[in-house]
Amino acid sequence: MTIAAPAATLPASFRPKRRLGFNTRVSFNDDAGPAQGLREGIELFQAAEHLGYQSGWAYQRHFDHYLSSPLPFFAAAGQHTRHITLGSAVIPMRYQDPILLAEAAGTTDLLIGGRLELAISTGANAAFDAVFGTVDTDARTEARRRQARFLSAIAGDVLHKAAGGQPVAEGTELRVTPHSPTLRSRIRQGAASLGSAIQAAELGIGLISGTVQHGQAEGESFGDYQARIIEAYRFTWRKTWSTEPPPVAVAASILVGTSAELREKYAAYDLERRTKGIAASRPKGALEPVTQPAGFQISPVFQGTPDQVLEAVFNDPGLAAADEVVLFLPPAFGLDENIRLLGDLADTVAPRLGWSAAS
């Protein structure tokens, strides 16, 4: 595909990207093993901070060759970084104990100096009920119940007043400790649909839009639907809270080919993602996912020369509407490949999106 050279200034409809982040699955393969993958994950966060990235995100996935418990990882990565925020994108609430998660989140946030940004989801996935246990309600209703309990817990609300026979005095108000007073303001909803974004605004939490969506209109492109999701979030926030909404983050596959060899590699990944969907780019030993659910669509891969990538990003409605771009790193790429990818984006494209590296 031939794309014209980019404009010298930002298009009028394109929001400047003041923050730049990345999203990794902290994957590992059968050869090196999980310990090596976790160590390399920390090295990736260190390298990204050195390059000036403001945020780093890690995906949670159970029972596979990826990070399954983000908070201990963030607590460790936070000891090796100083400024970059550390975020989960996303933690599905269906299988979380909300009080235990609130305790772990508060502890982690205090250990890393208030740099935690948790993105949570309330999707209807109930794939692991046989492991975690069934509930009387449907998966989405249960996830939203646990989300509400979690938000209340990290806000410092009273969860219970002790009654007789408990190990504290009757009437004692029980709250989650340790409490991080500002953590709730750094919670986001991972939204794959219009309804999820509206729910986030009504709850007064932030928004991050990922690389998988559902509920789009027939023929509606990924970027067009993403822009509609973002607009619905901002409209609902203003209507509900009478204030300006917090910045919206969008995850995207942006692969800047600074050489012919890299452009060939990224084009091959693009083809794999378009043909295999969510099964693309798996580390050795990772589980084979089932067919992508009907009605779901995945985000495009923006790849090519720096000028081609820049023009494609400018012309994407979802990326134009976002305040922050989060670079989705292919899970099977190695540490050196990912660091180079982050560096190439930061050097060639990001400054022309209005971004300045963190000092």
C-alpha cells in the first residue's frame, strides 16, 4: 500500500499524544523458561523508561506462557525503575477476589511510589469456571459485582462492622489496609465495547481501549468504532460528573520499519495477525487458542516506513481521538527486538504525534 508523505503539522482532528506507553504480555518460551521471561520483562520496563516512555502495561493471562499475576511483577519492576507508571491491561474481574486484589494493589502502589495504573475488565468470559468455581449469576454480572466491591475497597470505604465473637472489638470498622489514598483515581476500564466505556464513565474511572472489540455496526471499521467508543465515554463522563474526562489511552500495533529487513518482518507479522487473529505471535509452548469468537474484530497493524506509519496513524479515527498511545508488542518478539521497536517508534514517529520523552 502506498501512502503519501505526512503533513508537517498535526491534522486538526488529531489529538496530540502527550504520553506514550507500551503493552507487553511478559511472555516466556519452553527453552528459556518463566524465570528468564520475568527477568527480561523487568529489563524491558527499564529500557522503556530510559527511552522516555511514560507508561508500561502488562497483560494478564491464566494457565499459559504469559504473566498470570501482574501485581508481584509490578512490585519487582518498580524497584528497578523510578518514573514510569506500571499498569495492568487488563485484569478480568470475574476471577478476582475483590478484597484480596485491593490489598495487593494498595501494597504494590505504596511500594512503587504511587505509580500503579490498574486496568480491569468486566467481560462475559467464563472460560475457567471449572477451575475457579461457578457462581449463581452470569459472568458479566458477577464481574461487575466484584468490580464495584474492589472500587469501594480501594477507596477506603468501610467494608464491615465487627460483630460479637470476631477478633476485634464489636463495632470496629474494617477497611482495606494498607490504603493508598490516590489509587482509585488511577483505575481504568479496559473497554472492548460501547457499553463498557459508558459503564466506566458512570463509575468515574478511566478508559483504555484495547486491540479486540465487539458490538460494532455492520461494516464499521475498527478505528471508526473505537472513536465512537471514546466519544461515548467522554459524553457520558461530562453528563454524569460535569467535569472534563481523564485522558483516554488506546493500545495499537505500530511497527516502524527503519530498514528493509524490519519492514519485511513487520509485514509478515501483519499478515499473520490478519490471518490467524488472536493466535498470532505465540511464544514456543504457548497454548493454541480457539477460533476467534464470532462478532469480534482485532485492531489493524500499522507497519511500513516511518512516513507510511505516521500517515496511517494520522488517518485512523481511534488513534486520532485518543490522548495516549500504548504500543502493543508482539508476544513472540524477543527482548532485543522489542527494545529496538520501542526505540524506533520513540525516535521517528512519536515526536511528530506531539509527544515529548519523559526526562
